[in-house]
Amino acid sequence: MSSQISQQYAYPGVPVRTYQYSSDGRLFAYALPASVRIFQAENATLVQELNIPNVVELNFSPRGTYLSTWERPVKLEDGAQHKNLRVFSVSTGQELIAFSQKSQENWDIQYTVSESHAVRLVAQEIQVFRPTEWSKGIIDKLRVENAAMVSVSPGLNPSIAVFVAEKKGAPAGVKIYGLLALSPTPTSAKTFFKADRTQIKWNDLGTQALIITQTEVDNSNMSYYGETSLYLLSAAGNFDCRVTLDKDGPIHDVAWSPNSKEFGVVYGYMPAKAMLFDSRVRTLHDFGSSPINTISFNPQGRLLLLAGFGNLAGKIDLFDRRTLTKLCTIDAPNTSHCSWSPCGQFLLTAVLSPRLRVDNGIKVWHCSGPLVHVQPIDELYQAGWRPTSVDRVPAFPPTIPQAPPPSESVLNGGANGAKTPSAKPAGAYRPPGLRGLATPTIFKREDEGGSPARTGAGSGHGANGTPTRGYGRGSGTPLGTNGVNGGRRYVPGAPSRTPSTGGGAGAGGAGSGASGAASGGTGETAGEKKRKKKDAKKGKASAAGAGAGNGDISSGAVTPSGGGEEAISTRPSIDVSGSARPSIDVTNGSSRAVGPTTPLTPKESGESNDMAAKKIRNLNKKLKAIDELKEKAKRGDRLETTQLKKIEGEVDIRKELDALVLLTGGGGGGIAAAA
């Protein structure tokens, strides 16, 4: 293998924009800024040099008879239309015909395998040419309303598939016409909604086509890239259906087997699922879920590749199609291009610019797993195998062949000092505090034993399918307020909140407010702790200003404890007489005796009276409302149930009002109780 990899073409001295092989691998062409050169691929002999500048794209016809080139359209000085799509004869270098083609997408003329017909879509008209008679122009045409794309099938009995876009509420669709006898009546048709653009993939025989439809916007807000669907159509019109997939998400890739009897699909949200179907959309095999987005058969159809490129890790799994067993796993990170060799035994992976500006180069792998060749290149823009017909290569052996010895570039760690990839720890990043512990199921991928992604009501997901971040709770964690343990979110691996026992009252008969502040306080919220610190700072400042001898503080009642320590309550206690009457501990809203307290300052006493006066005013308002309800009842008006309950609660309100009036010394800020 290594002896076959060598440089055959001399460096042209200027950057090459693109290259292309003919389908049979006989010819090779590349584009320079001022010309296009065509070579015999076998011995690198120059065949033609076409003096046409600024060529961006080029392509050969199926048999290598014609070469098409495309330039960016420009405005000509004489106002004529720029014919930027040109067709040349490879043998003579003569320009045969030219067209105006603005879009670079689907720019080229499409040929049948035998080169008997060439097809081009212009506006909504399909134009058919005979390549042997380009000078005669269009020999046949067909107008299809809203036609947006055309695809010519391979095979000896060619067909053309036309994609018709949605317009004014009418559904989109794909229509298939026979090319040799073109008529307005399609041989097969399928209509569907939710299709702004499509990809059409024919099998090698040209008898069936897979239609991948895609919308620009996903109305369910599940994907940035729109919704995708998959359909199967027969060219003869005897079979068509939608391919039903059992997992939500986009369709990442579709590939036909070279035998034209089965196809593989990679679909669904990550980790994506891979499935093998027959030509009647019957499931043949389920490969399960893994982080993949690419599927490919080798040219003989014996091996199957499942890989994750792009923003995925670059892992490649190779399967034997006969036994459906995995042969090996290849790690090819940052891969931009991947393709099978014509013999089907080797795999080429390349890291290309401008997607990645570092570590550019190619690697060749054997189908059994080993790396057999490495060639780093400073800036690599395109890579690929020289095509060879399957009939001209040896048949794939019945058993998986052994890998050849690796080249010197592999043994030396890569040419030109190529870096050997360092081993990276497997799995997702885990913070140090969680290392060594079992991974919770919610953090595992579906292919690692985690729970499958679900959508809809009752699945723990939001309205748009995004998983909620409650994270659940442990089996032994009690459920608190707002559906979380202890009033806060459960974090896996975090230590649980255990209630701490607070210190009791001292020998000196410390108040309940003080004991509550000194205790550990089971169920204390962050707000309560913050408020305690704030009150403590106020109390220290007030005590320092008033002097150390009087023991007064402005924001909390300080009582000496048996141990000589001070405890600060979160609310001031109301003590009118100083020692005879009970104080009100408003920390928990209850009224109970808490023992003698330090006399309050005039400022503190005024604040306490204001609070009591506000309470008395509220109670008086309630009593006034009750009196009004009684007057209504005397007049014979009908009262509601809630109004009757208010009247029944009059006794309790009066008791509470009397207690407040008693505590404030008979005054309530100028408001007396109603008789």
C-alpha cells in the first residue's frame, strides 16, 4: 500500500483551486488561476491546457468525453450576458457550448451513464440536449410548474426526478419522468408538506430513489435546522411510501448499498440511531444508538461504516454486513473528509482547511483497524481516491483480510514531525468533587445506559422538548417546598442538610428570641441568616454608642445568659412595664412570657408602639366592617357565607384588640376600640 502512495504531478508553481477525476479514473484535471490542465491519470501526461481564467468548479462527464467548468458570473462591459458555464471536448480542447448559470449550487449539466442525453433545469423548464450534437441545441423540453431541482438517475433506462416546491398552500412533491420518452405524465409522483428543499439519492440501478425533505424552520422549536422527513419512490410507480422512523430528531445521513436492495439511515437526536432497511422499507437490523452522523457502504457492499464527524468526536465503527458484527473502532478526530478505497479494504480520512487550520493531512486505515499511512500537509484543501471501476479491482475476500505492514511515516510517528495523538481520558469531564463516584443515570447518554430522551407531557421535559433542570432527588431525600428537598434544589453528590441542635437558654433565663438566634435553627433560610447578621451589626453599633454599662441595643433585646454570652434576637421584644408584663416574642408570631428584659430606649419604645398601633388600626377596620354587615342583616339583606363567617369571628378579634390595648397601656396611637 505504501509503495502506491507517491507524488506523480509536478507542483505547478501557483495555488491550485480544485481538482477532479473522471468517473473511470482515466483522466485528472485541476484548475489554476489562469488555466485548466487535463492529464492522463495513469502516467501524469498532459492532455490539454485550457486557457480560461478564474475557474471555480469543474467536472467530467461519466465517460470522460466532456469537461464542464464554472466561473463566478460578472457583468460584461458590452452588457451581454456572461456565459460562465462552459463545456469543452477533452480530446480537442474545443469549447462546444456555453450557458449562463448564476447559482453555484447544482451548477453542472447532468448526463446519462451512456452520455446519450444531457439535462439542465432553466427556471421551470427541463431542457434536454444530445451531447454528440451540441450544435443542434435543445432536442426536447418539459415545463413543470414550480420545479426547483432535477436529478437524473443512473442505469441504462434513465429517469429524471423533479422536485416541485410548495406554493400558495399547494403541497410540495417529487415527480419522476422517463427520459427516453419524455412526456408530461409522470411515471411516479409523491406529494408532501413541510418541504422547502430536498435531496434525491438514487440506487445504482436507477430503479428507486430516496427523497430527503427539509424545512427552513422547525415549528416545534426542537431543532435549529428545520424538520426532515424521508420517502422512498419507485421509478416505475409501483411503490412509494414514507420511511417511518422510531426516534424524534433530524435525519443525519442516508446511503444505498451497492446492491441497490437495501439502504441505511442515521437519524434522531444525539445519540443518533442507525437502522438498515430493505427496498420495501422493512427493518433488517438496528445498530442501536451512538454519537454518529455518517453512514457509508464500501464499493463492494461488504463493509458498513458508522461515524461521527463535524462537531462529534470522530469515532468510526466498521461492521461486517454479512454477520452484522463490529470489526473495529477507529479514532479519527477532526476529520473533514472520509472515503472508501475502490478495493473496499482501506479508508481515507483527511483534516482539511479552512475548517481546521492545524493538523492538516491524510491518514489511511485498513478495514481491520490499523493505521497504515500518514501524510501531514501544512494546508490541505481537498483529498480523495482515484476512482476505479469495481469490475477492474479484485473481489473482496470471503474473510476480512489482514492489514499490510505500515509505512515508514507511521513507524516514525508521522512525516515532518507529525504529532502522535496523546491519550485522552475517556468519558465526559467530571469535577474533582464527583470523581470516583457512580455517574447518576440522568447524566448518562442513552447509549451508556441512561434514560432515553422523551418529549411531551409527563416526561420531565419543557414545552419545547428541553429537559428541565430539577435533576430529581435521591431516594432517601425528603421532599420540601416547591418540590425540592429542604426548600432548595437537589444537587447530586452534594452533602445533605442535617439539622443541628441549637444551644438552650442559659441559667440567667435568656429570652426565646435569644435562644432562637443562638441555635443552629433547623430550616433557617439564607434570608433569615442574612437578616440576623444585619441585626447583629446594628446591635453592636448601638451598644457601642450608648456605652457598655447600660446594656441597651437598638435592634435586638440582649439578655445575659448563664455562660456570660449575649444572644441577639431577630425582632425587638415589646416590654411596657419593664418586668411585670410578659414580652411579645415576634420571632415566630406567638405571645408568651420570656422573662424580664432590659428596658427599651425611647426610640425603640416608639417603634414598638407604632407596630402595635398599626395592628390596632387593622383590627378596628375589621370590626367596622362587621358592624356594617350586622346593619345589612337587620335590614333583611341576604349575606354570603364568607360574610357570615366574618361576623362569627368578631369575638376573637375583640379579644386580640383588648390584649394589644392592654400591652400599650390603653393607647393605640390615638385609635380606640369600637364598642
